[in-house]
Amino acid sequence: MNELAQNHCHSVRRRLLRGALTSAKVSSRFSGKGSWPMSEAMSSPAPRRQQLSVNDYVAGIRAGDRTILARAITLVESDSRRHEAQAQEVLQHLLPFTGRAKRVGITGVPGVGKSTFIEFLGCLLVERGQKLAVLTIDPTSSRSGGSILGDKTRMERLCQLPAAFIRPTPSGLSLGGVARRTRETMLLCEAAGFDTILVETVGVGQTEIALRALVDFFLLLLLPGSGDELQGIKKGIVEMADLVAINKADGENKLRAELAKQDQAAALHYLQPATSEWPTEVVLCAGLTGEGLPEIWQRVEKFYRELEPKGVIARRRREQSLAWLSDLIHDELKRRFYRDARVKSHLSAMQQAVLRGEITAVLAAESLLATHQECHSGSTGPEK
Ligand SMILES: Nc1nc2c(ncn2[C@@H]2O[C@H](COP(=O)(O)OP(=O)(O)O)[C@@H](O)[C@H]2O)c(=O)[nH]1
Ligand SMILES: [Mg+2]
């Protein structure tokens, strides 16, 4: 790492430590009840953006100011190092106020009806007095403009409710980037007083594995139908679900939905439940009419009621935090390795040698890693 970057890191660390020490003070000053102006989509754009300080962000979020929450999320999403440092300070201050929400993930293939489901469920929850944040992770929406299969990403009704906050995924990020931003956005929303966080993600592979690592409860929506029609969804995804709901179980679909339910229930019978002490069940629902949604939410509440006292949820979150920490370390180590100028100059030769069968892959890897390590044992290894 060069000197500049090292200095940067030290100063960030110093500030974070100071922040951790003073966050208790900040919290007691700003723990007033939140005000809930219009939803993000409705609030009028700020005339001219003023720079906000860390304290402005912390105070605004603790007071439930959505404009500031939205700006803090933008800060968290930013790629700039300066923004990242500030975002981390804000998060560090807010950490004591996080963790109190129900974190529920909802997945399923594009078109299964996730957004329609969330809109109905969201309105129901808000009616019951809950403060709801909806975060959507949709790697396909940036490519297709969100228009696949009558996609309803906008959730018009929910958007208009003051107690709901909807934030779509930032586009153009890697999966790791999306997962990180969503996790941090979730923490910001919790600190802002949202008691329920719904995360919608498209069931297309790696994304729901990343989502599973963010949430307590994982709901999988499937389409009516059975056998091979089954959904183009990977088997492993069913294993991660705490509840499987056959959606669109309305009108002519009813019989097919019942068949799908039986199929799924039989398949689940042989699988380990995703959460110990919580059998994964299969239910029918229709997000469009709302049929079955109150019952599904009852199950989510039962999940918390039964598993929270047993420490199951806290354990899951601890494991998620540690997995997250180790992911970050792995990612950063990998990044540093591939950006190391000495590795760069050595890599292609090693690749060729492996391809020609002149050296084993293990020895080539060892040699490259040794090159990288050398430049760190002396403190001024070049990094580009
Ligand atoms: N019949 C029926 N159609 C639905 C239901 N839920 C959603 N749809 C329709 O399915 C399409 C895709 O819904 P959407 O919520 O955007 O799916 P997503 O891609 O999973 O978010 C839309 O045309 C919806 O109107 C349902 O419960 N029953
Ligand atoms: Mg959708």
C-alpha cells in the first residue's frame, strides 16, 4: 500500500475509533421521535444540495428524516473513497441503533409476482402501524429497464404511504457490491426506525445466496405448476427457504397451484430445514388479491416469536456478521493481490508456464503469492 493510502486508512481508523467513543453521546442527543414526512418518491427535490456532516446524517436518520436517509443511502452506494470513509463513520455512529427490525427476504423468478406481493403485504403492514422499508435487488432490471413480464417495481400504492420507504437497487454493481450496499442500507433504515425490512430479489442464481446472508427469514415464491415446469429455480434455493409460497393461486390456477404445493411439500420432506427448529412449509397465496398474505405474515411473526427467545435469530445474525467480515477480508486481499504491480508482471508468465505444463498450478500460485508477500514484508511494496 502506498504512503498516501496508508495515511488515509490510519486517519479513517482514527476517526472511526473517535466516532465509536462519541456515538453514545450523539445517540442521547438525537433520540427524539421520528417525523415521517412524505415517502421518498413523493418528496420534492432539494433545491441545492448542501454538504452534510457526519453528525447531520446521524441526527437526521435518528429523527426519521427521509431526505437525509435517502442521501445517506446514496453516500453508502458511492464508489468514492471520501464518501466511503464518511459513510463508514455514519454507520459506526448508528450501529447501536441497528438490529431491531424484522429482516425478511423474498425471492422468486422474474414474473412470479414478488413486487405485487410486496405491495399488497406492505400496505397491510403499514395499515397495522408498522414502518416498512422495501429494498429491491434486481440485477436484471438495469439491463431490461425493469420491464420484464409486466414488472411492477414501482409499487405505486405503497409508494404513497408515508410509513413506507422503497429503495431500488443501485444498478451497475457487482453482486458483492450490491450485497454490501443492501446490507448497509438495511442498517441505515433500522437506525431510522423502520421495524420491518423486506428485501426483494430475483431468483436467478447467486443473488439469493447473497440475500440469504442478509436476512432472518427467507420466503420463496413459486409459480403454480408441477414437475419440470418447476420454475427454472435452482434446487439449492428451495433448501434456503423458511417458507415456500405458491403464488398466483387464483382463478384457473387454483388446481395447478394445489399440485405444485403437493410436489413441493413432498420434495421438502427430504431436505434439512433452512433454520433449525423451524420446519419449512408450503402454502398457497395470490399477491394480486392478497389471499393468503395475512396468514403468511402470521407465520413470519410466529418465526420471530418462537425462535427469538431461543436465540436462534441472534445466532444467525452473529454468523452472518462473521461471514460478512471474512468476505470483506477475502475480497480486499484478492483486490490487493491482483493490483500488485509485481504480481501483474509475473502473472502472465506463470499462466503460460502452467498452460505449457512446465510448472504445477500449486507451485505457480505459491510463487505468485510469495512475490506479493515480499512486497508487503518490506513496507513499501508498489500498488497500482
Ligand atoms: N393472476 C395473478 N397474476 C399476478 C399475481 N401477482 C402478480 N401477478 C402478475 O404477474 C406479473 C408480474 O408481477 P410482478 O409483481 O412484477 O413480478 P416480479 O417480477 O416477481 O416482481 C404482473 O403482470 C402481475 O400483475 C397474482 O397473484 N395472480
Ligand atoms: Mg419485481
